[in-house]
Amino acid sequence: MAKASPDKVKVTGIQQVCVVVNDLQKTVEDYWNILGIGPWAIFPFGSPVIPDLKYHGGPAWGKYRGAVTQVGPIELELFETLEGASVYQDWIDEHGEGLHHAKFLVEDLNVARVEKAMTEQGFPSILGGHFAPPEYKGHFSYFDTLTPLKCVWETSNRTGGTPRGATFWPEDPKARSPAKVKISGIKQIGICVKDAISTAENYWNILGIGPWEIREWGSHVLYDRTYYGKPAWAKERLAHAYLGDLELELVQPIEGDSVYQDWIDEHGEGLHHLKFLCDDIDEVVGLLTEQGFPSIQGGHFGDPKEKAGGFNYIDIPPLHCIWEPVHKPKTLPVKPFARVPAD
């Protein structure tokens, strides 16, 4: 019999991942032009749309602008702070523009219940409130779970659709993106951690996310690993869990040069990349390199004759995010050596 999680908050799905930016309009246009992501619904948020806005537990005033678009199973969101209190601007001031939070859903969509359960575990809401008349039944809340989960998590009872008061970009519904690489779905959210097993245990115990498979990864699996365009050797430990079509990945650098250790050294543990699938990894990397976005780490695995699998990390500064195109093989070349919860 499968073990049950002791969680007080049971996550049923991940709906959204968010990037915080200084110039939302420019970033929207860059996503459309570089990766074909869009069209975007741009909407006002914060005061006075949220009459009971709370920031770190107290009443607050803050005005924001958001943008959302659906990328396969996941909604991609951008947020820009216009004025006042903001966890978005707090993040930019400390870490710079980039991936900020992911959003989970619970079965009953009861945000007040989730707030109570998270507070009891030591994770009070850092930004929240009610939105969207009539009767302001919309409810959202953010939680600082950076210490155990290496990520800020949000929940709300909004499950998708166009936000109230939104306008669209491009305005022409028949517009076609000029992007040479077009993404049809976000398949993975990647988080850099110092201890993959303990972080997976925290996800299982706090949010009920799992089960997790733990694998050793690195140059012993890859036949042409590169780091900033040069041959490299390194080892990592990976943990994977699935929520529907989305994979949540924890990456622990063990030794050698890697973009994961670079990230931890510069930013600390946290959200690192988003993954999309492609049929020809070399073609995609070539097209992005031509636009000034070369691979910062990559490699192939499986049978070279079959082009069985490959990955590359591409840092795209205008998008404030590292994107990972992957040619996925039928099976990974290494089996899990551990699971969370343990068998």
C-alpha cells in the first residue's frame, strides 16, 4: 500500500509559474518575438482591485500590472510593480528580475483553509487578499516557503481564464509570431537545491507533492557534456515528481562545473529554469544561438546513432529566465536509486 503524506495542504496541481519584471510590456513583446509565447492578457491588479490587500499580515496599498498566457498545461505569468508594497519588487530588489513563484491548486479551492494550515506550520501569508467583483469571491495568497521548499508558492481559487479588466497583446487576434522557435508547452519547473532528498521530503510532508524518484546524473550518462561551449565533467543528483503533465525537478550539484552550482553561488537555492520539448535539440539550439542566446550547458544521452535524447540550458536575458529545450527519449538511461517516500 502506498504511503500517505502527513501534509495538511494537499496539492492537486500546479497551475502557474511567474516571472517578475521591471518592464512588463517589453517582456511580453520579447516572449512573443523570441519564443512565440502569447497572445497575452494584460490586467490591472492590487489596489483598488483588491480592497483588503495584505502585505506580511498588515493592510497595504500596492498597484501592479500582470500578464498571463497559457503555455501548454501551465499558465505563464508576468508581474510588474507600479507603486506601493510588493513581494514582486522585493524580489527584484534582492535577486533581480526572474522566476519568482509557482502556484498550486487544492481540491476545494479554499484559500482561507490553506492560509490557516500554512500559518500553523510557520508559513504565514506574505501577500494576499480578495479580488474580482461581484462580492470579491476571488482569493489569493503567497507563502514564503523558501527555506524548506526553495520556492515561493501561491495558491488561489482562480483556476484559469482571462483576468477581469484585461486587454490583449497583440491586439490583432490573427497575429502570427515571427519567432523561429515556438514553444507549445512548459513541461518542467526546475529548482536548484543543496540537498535533493531532504527537499523532496519537505515537499511530500508539507504539500503532499510526490512520490519522488531520485537519480544520479552527470557526465557518466552524457556522451558530450558541455559547459559554456567547452567539454566539461560534472555530477548531479536529480529528484522528479509529476503533477499531471508537469514535472517538478530538484537539481543538486555534486561536483564539477555546472550552471546549477553557479546559480546557487550567485542567487542561492531556488527556481532555476523552465523546460520545453522539441524534436531536434541541435536545430533549436542553433536557432537561438543565431539570435545571441547560446547554450550555457548541454549534452546528449542514449544511443548517438538514434539521437535518443539531449538537453541544453539557454539563458535568454530579455525573458528573465533560463529555458531548457529537451529532446526526450523513451526512457532515462539511469534508474532511481531512491524514492520519497521510501518504498
